[in-house]
Amino acid sequence: MRKLAAMISHTCNAAVFLTALLGALALRGDIGWDRPYLQLWLLMVVLPALVLLVGIRRGAYTDVNVSDVPERRRYLVLAIAFGALAAAWAVALGLPWEARFIAIAMLVWTLLIALVTTVDKASMHVGGTTVVVALTWIIFGARTAGLVCWAPFAVSWSRLHLHRHDLGQVLEGGGSALAAVLLAWLLVR
């Protein structure tokens, strides 16, 4: 059961969902992967993951979970920078509303989770997965989101089962994600 919980809660899950969301948008529209969606993917998924992996090798972070609050603060500053770059890129290029929405929502969520991290260790796993599922729901509708709506619940269960977070921290992660999507929706529409 612990192995299943560890697999479900792995950090890359939100990145995989975000990659799938950006890929679906690229395939749906007339903008190919060689264009802005690929660039957003690089800014929001690849570069932050590389920074984390390099940081682990250099000893700045103990593992991919970034469990320690001081470690989280260092990483979140970099994640905010990448998010701001992605949002500015999407707005400056006049990308479709979906691309701007995704970039702004991820930036707002990162800002909110960084704010919460100053006082508590909110679940970034739950928040990251929740924000991507909420984005999928708004962009593609309930039918498509129904395929992935289980993810935040599974990740929440795994974080609780592994004793990495308590219920309040899981709710902080999911709540910050939903608030970020709502704020981004208000900004983009």
C-alpha cells in the first residue's frame, strides 16, 4: 500500500497532467508543438524540474518532495520566476485565451502556495494536481475532466497515507489551487 501511495504522490504527477493538457491544446488548435505551447511547457514543466534535479545533486534540496519549509521557499522563488516568465510570454505573444489562462493560473497558484508556505507546509502535490484538473475542466469541459478528476483525491489520499501532510495541509493545497484558477479566470475573461 505504501508503494502505491508513493507512486500516486510522486512530484511528477502534476507535471505529467500539465504536459498532457498543453499537448491536447496543441493538437486541438492550429498551433503545433514547435510553437508557443512547447515554449510554455519548457517554462512551466521542464525548466523547474531541471532546477529541482540540479538542486538535489548540489544538495540544495533533499529530495523531489521539497519537504523542508526553508527548501520550499528557495524552490518556490525560482518557480515564481518561471511562472512569471511563462505568463508574460503568453500575454506578450497574444496566445489563445487557454494558454494565457494556464500560465496565469499556474503563476497565481505558485504565489498562493508560496504565501501559505510562510506559515505552514501546504501540499504542493495536491495543489499542483488540483489546479491542472480544474484547468482541464474549464478548458475542455466536464467530460474530459472526468477522466482525470480522480487525481486530486488519489494524491490527497497518498499524502495522508504516507504521513507527509495532515488533512489541513492537504486542504490548503487544494484550496489554493481552486482559488488560483478562479482568480486566473477573472483575469483572463
